[in-house]
Amino acid sequence: MTAVNLAAYFVDRNIDQGRGDSIALVTPAGPRTYASLAAAMNRIGNALLEVGVRPQQRVLLVLADSLEFVAAWYAVQKVGAVTAEAYTFLPAKDYAYYVDYTEAAAVIVDPGTLPRLREALALSRHRPLLLVSGDGTTELKGGEASLAALVAGAAEQLAPVPAAADDIAIWKFTTGSTGHPKACVHPAHSAVASYEHYARGVLDITADDVVLPVPKLFFGYARDLAALYPFGVGGSGIVFPERSTPERIFELVARHRPSILVTVPTMMQAMLEHPTAAEQDLSCLRLCTSAGEALPALIHRRWLDRFGVPVMDGMGSSEAYHIFISGRPGRVRIGSMGEAVPGYDIDVVDDDGEPAGDGDIGRLRVRGDTIAREYWQEPEKTAQTFSANTVLTGDLAERDADGYFWYRGRADDLLKISGIWVAPTEVEACLAAHPAVREAAVIGVDRDGLTRIRAYVVPRTGAQPSPDDLRAHVRSALSGHKVPHEIVLIEELPRTGSGKVDRRALHETPA
């Protein structure tokens, strides 16, 4: 396993190879070159050293997407510390969890999120230094420092801390859709290998690519694709602080004409249903990536019909660092997750860990050189999930005879109805095919000791489908034991910060 400092590899290397004047980031304040990114990175790195951050300590980033976010992320890497990130729209109790769990030496936080971090520290047992970003005008309290003031006096030169092959560089959090997020710990090698396997081996990313991410940069799927992988070849990423909306994405596409859109199925659907969808010109895009949750075939077909932009659906995980199954340009099969990404050996296994036959449903087992070392401080869960360079995921899939993988839900989401296992995703896809349904999510609820299927359904605008009609629709397509016992119409589904349906929250949603 190769030792590498990610800041040296993805930022400084561009300077060394004569690309200092090339555009690294497109920001609301204008383009920023690799030279300016490197200078900002080095100043923040020196500021971190000044306040006592040392190699292998964690630094938690709670920042809106910006040049500062990217520069701070690489600054942490350059001084040999470990990056961890959290969404900027969380309640104080969630920040208290992240602060205690990471035991971060410092938290870099923007002024808008600072009040909730202060509340979090009143709830937490750990007391990190808060480095407040922005223009330096925020009134500070004890245990807080102005990042702008520290950076103002910092040098623009900084040597990277040499990394040992076993040094941890990145914490990637699980999405926490069914419980608290867990940190998957990775050496820097995981990022470099994923760049080679996926960004180069599948997407064929080049210096001409400009990447626009829909998810925010705290989500590793977006950060890697917008601010890591393009930097490997001197390409560019677009960053913006606001929440992503169809209007904002359409505006950014029109203004900056990106070549790659990093998106999720929820946003694809919202863009398709936007009143101006027919007027939008997405011809600048050579491809879209989709991940985070399964891409329904119906949305995929509508996207191609409306915008004509190829979609590379993919499956990845924090445990395996990034995408390990993906559609390939020119070889996409709608409804399938795609084929194994180069560098990975993937099979479907039964409950005994034996390979399942083609067409049989089982758990995905992934082998490769980007597998996390462990779940932080969870030895039992680590032992159940990881083995050397292999991860046994909680995802159910089947592989066909041509090597394409088809998603069949999460093993921990399966419901046993009348003694037969039911995959919620199958029922959800069936409901979503109804013309009056925008999207649906299915959970199991206890009724007198028996598990019953409850479906939460979001109707299309102006539609009012009846539960009886929806049940009849499912009954016409699926076996009788898969028909929801309860159907609840709601305005929208709860989601995690990464865009996945929050099934934990669904269990708390009134029927």
C-alpha cells in the first residue's frame, strides 16, 4: 500500500506540473486557480499548526460549500491530521454527537452554524477549539478563535507531513438512515485508488471536465467527485453554499456549462417535474452520475427522454470509500446498478457466505484496495463487516449472467410477512409506477406482534389516489403478501442530509 499525502497529490502536484493558473474551483465570487487554492490551503494549514493540531488528530469541518471548505479539507490533510465532516443544517443534539464521537482537536465552523455548535458544546462531554470561518467580524466566546485572524498572519508555504502507509487520513461517515452515523476510517491510499478505479477507469475524467455536485461537500460522494477526482487531472469543480434546488441547479448549468452533473434520484425527479424542465438546455453535460439510493427505472427513462443526458447509476459505500458498481458509458442497462468498477471483485453471497447463483438474491461482498480499516471503536460490528480487504455489505442484490448487478434493498430492511421475506424496495418501485404517485417508502410496523406493511406515499401534484386504488395497483403486479396493509399519504418523505429516505424518521411519522 502506497503512502501519500492527499494535499500534495491532488493540489500541489498541479502546481508542480505547471497547472497553477488552471481553474480548480468555480465559486460565486469567481473562478479560483490551483495556485490560489494552494495558497489558501497552506495558510489554513499553518493556522492549524499554530493552534496545536497535530498528525492523526481529527478536525471536524462544519462549513458551507466554498473555497474555504475545500482549502480547509486539504489543509487538514497536509498537516497529517484526519478530516471528518458534518452537514451544516443539523440540530444541536446531532452536532453534540459528532463532537463527542470524533473527539476532534478542532472544529472549523461557519458563522451561520456557530450558534448550534455552541448549543452542542453545552450538551457534549468533549471540548474542542472552535475555529470560526468568515470575515472575522463574528463576536467570539471562550474556546473560540477567528480563522480569518489566524490565516491573516500565516505563511503561504507549507511542507506536507509525510504519511506512513498505515496512517489514517479520512473518516467517511455512514449515512445514518437507520441509526447514528459510524465512521469508516481510511488511509489516504483509498482516495487515490478510488480516483484511479472509478474516476479514471469508468468516468474517464479529464482536465476539460467541470463537475457540478447536487449533494453538498460534507457527503463524500459529492466532495470526491467535485473537489478530489477532477484535481487528479487538473479539472474543475463548482461550489456554492446554498441548498440545492432544481432552480439553482438549472441556473448553475446555464451559467457555467459543466460537463458532469453529480446528482441523486430525488433531484433528478424534482428537475423533471419542474415547470421549466422543457426549456432547459443540458446539452453541455456529457454524463450524470447517480448514487445514494437506487435509481428507479421510470425516472431514468424520463430523464433520457427529457434531457438526453446519459446517467451512470452507481453503488458505493463509506465502507468501500466510494463507487464500486457503476454503469459504464455506452453499456448502461436501465434498472441495473451496472457492472463492477475496475479494481473490485464483487459477488453475491448467501447467508452462509457462499456465492449465490446468477439470478439469486444475496448480500453484496466487495473486495478491493479501498476498503475501510474499521468502524471507529466498534470492534464487534467491524468483525461482522470487514475482513482484510473485503467488506460484506448490508445491501441485497442479484447478478445476472452478463455481470450486471440489480439492487434488491437492504438486508436490515427486509420484512417477513406471513413467513415470507418482502423487500420494501420492490413494493416502493411498484407504487411509484402508479401515475398518481410521485414517490413512496415502505416500512414494517408491529400490529399485535405481527409485522405489517405500511407505505408512505407522496402523490403527484393535484392527484389524490385512494388507498384502495393503490392496493389494487400493487396486487395487480405483485404477490398478495406484498400488498401494503396501511397506506399513508404525505406531502414529502423525510430524508437524511445525504438525500436518502430517513427510515428512522419514518417510524416516528404519524400514520
